Amino acid sequence: MTTTIEVGMLGLGTVGSGVVERLTQAARKIEQTQGIRLHLAAVAVNHLNAPRAVKLPIGTRLTDSLTNVVCDQRIQLIIEVMGTVATAKSAIKAALNQGKSVVTANKDLIATAGAELTALARRQHCDLFYEASVAGGIPILRTLTDSYATDNIQSVDGIINGTANYILSAMTAGQTYGDALAAAQAAGYAEADPTNDVGGIDAAYKLMILSRFAFGQGLTFQQVAPVGITGLSATICQTVARHGWQIKLLAQATQHNQQLYCRVAPVAVAQTQPLSEIAGVQNAIAVQSDAIGASLYTGPGAGSTATANSVLNDVIVAAQHLVNGQSAVNTALPVNQGAVTNLADLPQDYLVVGAKAVSAVQVYANEVDFSLQTLAPDCLRLNALTARQRQQVARQVQVTLVPIAGTVRWPAATKNAITTPVHVAI
Ligand SMILES: NC(=O)c1ccc[n+]([C@@H]2O[C@H](COP(=O)([O-])OP(=O)(O)OC[C@H]3O[C@@H](n4cnc5c(N)ncnc54)[C@H](OP(=O)(O)O)[C@@H]3O)[C@@H](O)[C@H]2O)c1
């Protein structure tokens, strides 16, 4: 028997168009395998008369009123793919308050208001899913929830901003930062205002969400304190690559001695590591855990079809819950709020690039107590540099210091440790 679920969607841009397309293409499969017919009853947009990339199914209402969709009594499930924070938040709250399940791709909103919205969803016994908010097409949140249910995750290291990775790959191939950014914009990979991508802000939001699933612990934006890629140049990327590393904008969260550490920053990844090979707009998340060991999840981090696929997978799970009358199983949010330290605060090895920079640091190293290794006339490795020493070096000689992945010197266990096992259900 097939049950029809009435769906409303907010937004019909890149992701929304993909949802309409995938919904049409996969309708038969969804019906056959799930026994569900997803009927797109209404779609809200901002500009009613703007040209659209897709044709809506016959009978789907197009409106420029969010209320018209959110307050439609027949609609049981809302897909929010319009972006924005305040508007999307109030629309999602309104939907949840009326007992509708919600699927969203909105990382900015979920990173900053996920706890509040999840609490509301739980009170309302509704689903709130957001797989597409992290790494677009890679089903990483559900994988962390389902496949690591009995495992203990030690670290997640992600390349989760395709635009930044595209620019870094292009700079490593010799393009200037400006040319690489312009090429990313021309290809539709970067927004007209690329601040969130190149400033590490988008990656920070995604890490804040990932951390909840991997460790059951939320991170604040201040704790992540993202560092972007704007301070880098083709020379730095190429020199580092000649000496055996690739610079990647890494989003990292690690549990060590039951304490959580995090960072979003450009990091030199050894070319022997799989993450170093993730090029262009691809995303990847490396997970280290007790039972599985090292695993790598890679795929498209954005794009209409891949992101829409993640959205629809959430829709199907939420629709199944509606059909079965199941009390919704939410992304139960972590209660744990243990201390968090930024990885930049720990001693670790750094690379310094550029002939002038190298000689300046060599002179300075004679005055201050840190050890360095000259890899080439234009590349130095500073070993076990403390945060204080790093700040001193950066202040005195104004160089770009790139941390080397996997070289952190861990402190001994502290009292502020995560003590309860965490589990996140979706
Ligand atoms: N693009 C990706 O690959 C990707 C990947 C992962 C996650 N996401 C997330 O998915 C969401 C959507 O991204 P997108 O790239 O699809 O955005 P987009 O192409 O800019 O589309 C936004 C859509 O929302 C509509 N909209 C905006 N404000 C509205 C309002 N106040 N009322 C009604 N409709 C409104 C727009 O209407 P008009 O068309 O009439 O202007 C447009 O159709 C964002 O949260 C984004 O972060 C995107």
C-alpha cells in the first residue's frame, strides 16, 4: 500500500531545483521501495516571476509567501532550502510548532541555532534532519550516527569547504590567489562575496555540527576561531608541495585524554596522507575510531543533484516516521559541555616559506629558544613551537606559519574531561 505524504518546500534555487528533479526521477523507486508517494504540494520563493531551472510538477503551487506553505494544514513535512538565518529560523519554528517534520540544508542556521531547534522538535515529537548541511552530498551525519553507534571516535579531520579547496589546489598548480578565486567564481563554486568560504567561517559552522555527531559535544564559533586561506600565496602552496606536503583548509576535532580539541585553519598535510589528495571542490572527512580504525569518506561537498540527494534521503526517513506514526527520533543533542581547546594553543611543528622569511626566522631563532630544521633555503620547519613562541615569531618577523598535521604535542590528562559516553541518534 502506498501512503502519500504532503511536502512543502521553501526555496527553489540550486538545491531546491535539484530536489524537484530528483523527486521526479526517483518517485517510482521511492514508491516501490518505501511505499511512500511524496507529493510536492507547494514551493515558496522570493521572486515569483524569476526564471526557474526546473518545471514544477503539475499541481504544485508556487508562492512568494512562506506562511502560505508553512501554515498549509495539509502539508506534513517542510523542506527548507532557502538559506538565511533569521527568516529560515522563524519558518522552521513555525513548521515545528504546527507538528510538521523539517528537513534543512542550512548549516549557518543549524550551527548557530541547532540546539534550540532540536529541543523544539523533540518537544513537538517532530523530526528535524539536516544531512545536507555538512559536506553536501556525503552522507556523513547518518554514517556517524548509524555506523559508529558502538564505536568511539577519536578524531574527525575534514576538507569540508569545496571553494577553499579549489582555490588551494589552483594555487598549488601556480595560480595567484586572485586568479584562483576568480576562476572559482566563474565556475559557480564561489559566491560573489566569498568571505564565508575563504575565511573558514563555512567550515567552522560545519565542524560545529560534525562535532555534535562525532563527540556529542557542541563547539562554539569562538572555540573554533577559524583561520582562512587569504594569507596564503601560490609561492607558499607550491614550496610546501615541493617539500612533501599539501596545504588544506582542515576542519579538525579530536578527543584526547577525554578532552576535545578543535581547529579550522590551513594545515600542511603530508603527501602520504589520503586527505592530501583531495583536490578541487571535492570534500572528504577522515574519521579515526577505536573499532573501525582509519576511514575516509569522500565525495561532492555541494552541487544541486548531490545535495538534493542528501535532502531527499532525510525526507524519506522523516516520511517513514510519519507513516509509521513513530515518535520521531531526533538528532538528539549533546548535553555535554566539557572544556574545548583550540589546537593552535598546543605545541606543534610549523612550516615557514620564502627566502626572506626563512632568513628572518633563522636570525630570530638565535634569540629565542626554539629548534628549527632548514629544509631548503626557502623552507624551514620549526619544531614543537609553543603557542607563545608562535605568536612571538609571527609578531617579530611577520611570516605565515603553517602548522603541520599530526605533529601536535598532547598535554597530559586534565580534570575538565568528557566523562560520560555520548550517543547521537538520528
Ligand atoms: N548550493 C549548494 O550546493 C549547497 C550545498 C549544501 C547546502 N546548501 C545550503 O542550502 C541552502 C540553499 O542553498 P542554494 O544554493 O540552493 O541557494 P540559492 O540558489 O540562493 O536559492 C535560494 C532559494 O531560496 C529562495 N528564497 C530566499 N529567501 C526567501 C524568502 N525570504 N522567502 C521565500 N523564498 C526565499 C530564493 O528565491 P528566488 O529564487 O525567488 O530568489 C531561491 O529560490 C542554503 O542554506 C545553503 O547553505 C547549499
